[in-house]
Amino acid sequence: MLFRVDPSSGLPLGEQIAGCVRGAIADGSVRAGERLPSAREVARSLGVNMHTVLRGYQQLRDEGLLELRRGRGAVVTGEASPRRAQLADQARALVSDARALGLTDGEVIALVKASLTGG
Amino acid sequence: MTMSPTPRRTLVAAAPALVACGAVLVTYLSLRDRLPDRLATHIGPDGSADAFDSPGAFLAVIFGVQLGFGALFAYLVHWIRSVPGQQRVLAVIGGGAAVLTGWMVVALLRANAAVGGDAGDVRFSGWQAVVGFAAAAVYGLIGWVLCGKNPAHVEAQPTATATATAPRLGLRDTEVAAWSRLAGSRTLPALGIVLLAVGLVIGVTAGWPSGLTSLVPGGVMVLLSGARVTVDRRGITVTPAVAPWPRLNVPLERITEASARRVDAFRDFGGWGYRARPGASGIVLRSGEAISARLTTGDAFVVTVDDAATAAALLNTLADRRRADGG
């Protein structure tokens, strides 16, 4: 699993780290059940704050891709398929596109809800 | 350029099996008239016979075992030719085992002939076994000398052809990167845990000194069967998957170039675990893909792990960057 972050880019580092893991799940180089290095190890490797890495990992947990266990590190969930990781990526793209258009959070949720009921 | 010792060592390993078969055949033919119809083929711990068979079946089994093991050891000697130290030991063990078996079978045939008719009366002195082992040991010494010295330099491992030559990972100047992956098998740690559990049960029921015989190898197996391999600004770091210690680190300044290659654990390194041999050392937990880092000393440091190509590319990029920084 390759982590690469660019501190000079506008994107928060935690988000960049989450993006690396999502990409690795999406392209199949990391599979369900695989154990990722702990947030502390990643932080030491990249020379960033551990809480930054944890923020990225927590984001992945909220997306259902990662399971965080105290003392046991981060494990890719059984549901984390490449398609699922791509879906999480698309959701992020939707949000950033909506923000670029000046939509509020409420409007984004309303948009998704409308798609859900319409489907 | 020294000649390969392999042909000679193949002879040391396999010739005694042929000689033993010849000796058994000659002994059988010369004693034939005095042998019982059913031979005593196995001797119990008290020195009397406890298994019987017809001479034909007995000889067929003995020839099969001798020739089979002779062929097996000849093959092994050939197979492990890139690790000359172990090749020599294998050759001597193969030859010595054939001497021991041959000796015992000849002695058994003579014991059968000595009773004149009833195989049930066959007695076999424990001394025969002692003499047999002594003969095997003497052959071991002679064979050891016949094997000849190990060649000083084995040509760079023939199986270790590079699958990718020094690629780089494109990183922007402001980018930082790290690579991490678990290496090793899933079965070994499971086996280790079973051993630990058995050790606990033995410890509780039969006392802790007995339990230790299972607990210690179990613990070692769990500790060393899985490893986390990390490549980052600190170089290559290998730690057990389940503990942060012991930690093995090769810093970037000691690495000149890295590549991905395939290793055969037994053939290239003579086994599994932390391996060190002239010209190469490393963590070898299985055969297959591995990161191979050429060090400033000229030696190679090898870690078996999947996706080694990515790790090697990152390693090269990080080492370049370090050199460019004037490090």
C-alpha cells in the first residue's frame, strides 16, 4: 500500500491519506481483510501528525471501508470492494462539484434524497 | 574458475546406495541355501525378531528404499547446488544413511542364516547397530573430504534474475511517500498459536518445564512468521507483524539501488527466516517476489513481500532524492 501526500497542495493531508487508501482498494492493490499500518506508523513514515492520519482513517471508517480497532490498528472491512471504494470517491466528487457550484450542504442532501426517491 | 563440486558430491550422496544394494545381493546369494523360508525382517527392542516376510518381498523393499533414497539425495544435491555448504552436508547424510541401512540389512541376513531354519529364533545384537552407525560415521568423514572444498564464490544466484531494473516512482518535489505491507504466510502464525495453546494446556496439566517445549517454538513462530515491511524516508524497515520489536532497518544512505526479483527461499537462501550468506542477507518468509536492495558494501539485502516492484521504485526515488540533497 503506497501512501503519497503533498503538503503544498490545498487538500487537507488527512483527506489525501484517505484518498490513497480508497485508491488502493479501488485498484485492487489492497483487499478486504488486509491490515493497514497503524496511524502512528503512517505518521512516522510520512513525517506528519498522528491525528492527521487518524482523521483520514476515521473518514474511511465512516465510508464503511475501514474498521478501526483500539490496539489492533486498521483493517479493511469485508464490504470494501473496489466498486465500493469507487462509489465513495464519486460521493466526494459530487460534494466538491456541488460546493464549486455554491450549493449548501442541505441542498446537496436534498439532491441525493431526490435521486433516491426518484429511483 | 573452480570446477563445480556438484558431480563429485552427487557420487558421494548416491554411490553408497548402489554399493549397498550390491553387497546385500551378494550376501543373499551366498547365504541363500541357509536362509529360512520366511525371513525375520524386523527386530524388536529386546533383540528378537517381531516381523517376518518372504526373501523376495524383503529384498524388493530394501532395493526400492536404497535406490529411491539414493536418487532423492542425488536430486537434492543437484537442486541445492547454489548453497555449497548445505550441499556438502546433504551429500554426506545421504551417503551415510545408505551405508547404515546396507550394513544393517547385511547383518540381518547373516543373523537369519545363523539360526538354520526357524526365523523365530533370530537374535540380533545391539552392537550391530553400534557398528553400523560407526561405519556410517567413518563414511561421513571420508565423504566429507571427497566432497571437496566449497567454491569460494558462487556465481550470482542463477535463479535470481531481475524482473524489473531500477525503475523510479514519479514523485513531485513537494510530495512525500511511504509504502507498507504485511509479508509472510497465514498458516505459520496459526500453527504458532496452536502450539502456544498446546503449551498452555501441557503447562497447566504436566508442569511448566514441559509446557515450555511447546510454548517457546510457538512464540517464536508467531513472532517471526509475519512481518510488516515499510519503505519510507528512513529506508527499509522490517518488524514482526504483531510487535514493534525486534526492528531491522537499512537506512537510505546504505542503499545504492533497489529492484524487484524472485527468490527461492530454499535454493537461494537455504531456508526461511532471517538469512545471511556471503553476498546477501535478508528476511525470507516464503519464495517469490522480493525487494532486493544493493547496498554500498556491494551486498544485497532481500525482503520477500508482494508488490515489491512499487516498493523498489519508491526506494530508488527516495535514495535519489537523498543523494540530490547532498546527504
